[in-house]
Amino acid sequence: KDYFYSQLYQSNMVPTPQQLACSDASNPCYWPSGFFKAGNLSQTIDRGLRMGYKYSDWYVTNGFSWAIVGAWQRHKNDIIFVPTDWMQGYVRNVDRTERLSSNLDAHWMHDKWRLDGNYQYQHAYYASHFDVAKAYASGIQQVNSGDPMPGLPAQQLRLNLGYQWAPSIRFALDWLASSDTEYYGNFTGDKS
């Protein structure tokens, strides 16, 4: 069995009480103990498109399946954490962020053994200009449209090997590898 599919969607993400409490740039809070006031953040609107192809040759206990998916996401008023010092910072909205990604999933099962794998490539970047304080230093960072989002690796590979020893007992070995990523606070991807 195989098929193509696509999904066009929109959703919103309301700021959490912790994010609202720590949204004052002039009064950074310590994470996680500074959440004692109301803040001013907008809801994040998430719009996107997913398209993919899935193939399955799956039976009750044996089989193989795989899928390839491409996605585009645009976040309006995305909420980011801006560190100002060690364990201190504030939360703010960013006009737009975007992510382009592709995923390849594969699953194999034979008797009591199961192997799952996932490879993801993503290009996550800011799609608008904004200024933030430099993390761990004085001054201002000018973030431009196209700058990479920190903390999100471009490539990830996940593997899981499992053995079903009994109906309620499963042993599993997980492995995760990822490419380099910018430290959180380096909003421009500046290597200097």
C-alpha cells in the first residue's frame, strides 16, 4: 500500500504563563524562578504545508514501511527566549520565522525485533529583522532575515532498535546524532 498526501494547516500557540511573566526586556528574570508577573506577548500563528509519500508492506508481526515528507512552516509572532546573562533573560515575539524541512522515515519489524530510523534536514531561519541585546556581552545584535535560528541543528539522525521480550516488556536501544548548531543567544550565526 502506498499513497501521496498533502496537508495545509494553520494553528495558534498561546504564550504560557512562564513566557508572559518573563517578557520584560528591561527586567530580565532568572529561569525558572522569576515567573511572578503578567507580561505582553502575542499569540504565535503557525501556518504550513506538508507533502509526502508513504509506502507500507506491513503485516501483523512482520513488515517494512517508509515515508518521505517535505514541509514548510511560517510562524508569525514566534516566541523566543533572549538570554542576557548566565541563567537570565527575557521572552519576546519575533515578527516571522520560517522552517523548511524534509524527513525520511523507515520502519522494519520481524517477529520480536523492530528497527526504526528517521533522518531530518531542516533550514530554520528568521524571516524578519529585529535587534536584541548580545548574550553574555554588552551591545546589540542586529538579526537579519535569513539568519539561522540557534539551537536547531540542520541535520538529525535517529535510530531505535527494540526487542519485545514479553507482551509488557520491551528492550530498546536509541541513538541520536545531529549536526552542529549555534548556541542559544547567537541569533545571527556569527562565528567571531
